[in-house]
Amino acid sequence: MSLLATVAALTTAAVLLRAFVGKVRRPGELASTMGRLGVPRQAAMPAAVALIGAELAVAVAVLFRPAAALTQAAIVALALIFAAAGLLAMRLEERVACNCFGAGGGDLGMRQVILLIPWTVPVAILHYGGPSMPAGRGAALFAAAALAVAALEATALIPAMREGRGDRRSAEEMYEWLPSY
């Protein structure tokens, strides 16, 4: 497998893992978004869980079986689902929250439609990137992608840590009996 194909697989998997982590925390928000797009209420939560599971499965598949036609088709299928969500949202007369990476991702719309093109680039690279990689290399790439996602998630904690430190220092000044660390 070429270096370019390896980078494409790692990047695609990291994006899908990041999306998985963002959605798995609050699947109800994704189900709510799906409901606003027209998914029946009874089917919204199972559909949200299925999409979350699909993102994880495709992320793993792209690292362990990147040359497989099923893996590449799954990437395209997810991209088409995301683009369809953007198109459906644009038809509504109201804003629909994008839970692409969890809460706070903006609104669904033209962005998801335009991103259909970049989603197909790694598929083409993986298709022409050469033979599949050995299982041990897939495991190493999975660890690298998971570590990158964890580091990205950890950076979001820095403002909360600073706020907590400020609150603790304020409490120490107000309450002399509070132990200082």
C-alpha cells in the first residue's frame, strides 16, 4: 500500500472516529436531528444508533481492509447519507443543527453537499493505492487514529480546566478552611 493510500486511510478513519466519539456521547441529539429531517419518531433513535455504529465500523474497515470494495462503497454510502441530510435540511424553512461531530457543529446544508466531493477522494486513492496492508499495520494505524482523536478531544478540556482552576482559587480565597493544593 502506498504512502498516499496509508495517509488517506488514516485521515478518513480519524475523521470517522472523531464523528463517532462526538455522536456516541449524545445519540438523542442525532435522533432529534434525524426527526427534524423527516425520519419517523419511532425510527429516529434506531437510525441514529445504526449511523453511529456504521461510522465506527467503516473507520475500522478503512484501517484493516482499505482495498476492499465493500469498505470503499461504505465510505461513499456515508458521504451520500451526509449529503442527503444537507439537501433535506436545505428544503426546510428552518435551521437544522448538524450533529456531525456532536453538538455545536453548525447547521446542516450546502456544506454537507459540497463535502461529498472530498469524501470520494480517499476512496479513489484507496482504490488505486495498491494491495491491502497486513493486519499488524492496520492495528498500528488504528492506534494512531485513536490517539489523534483522543488528543483532539483533550484540547477541548483545557478551557474547562482553566475555569475549574479559577473557581477553586476563588473558593480558597473565600473559604479559609478549604485546603489549598
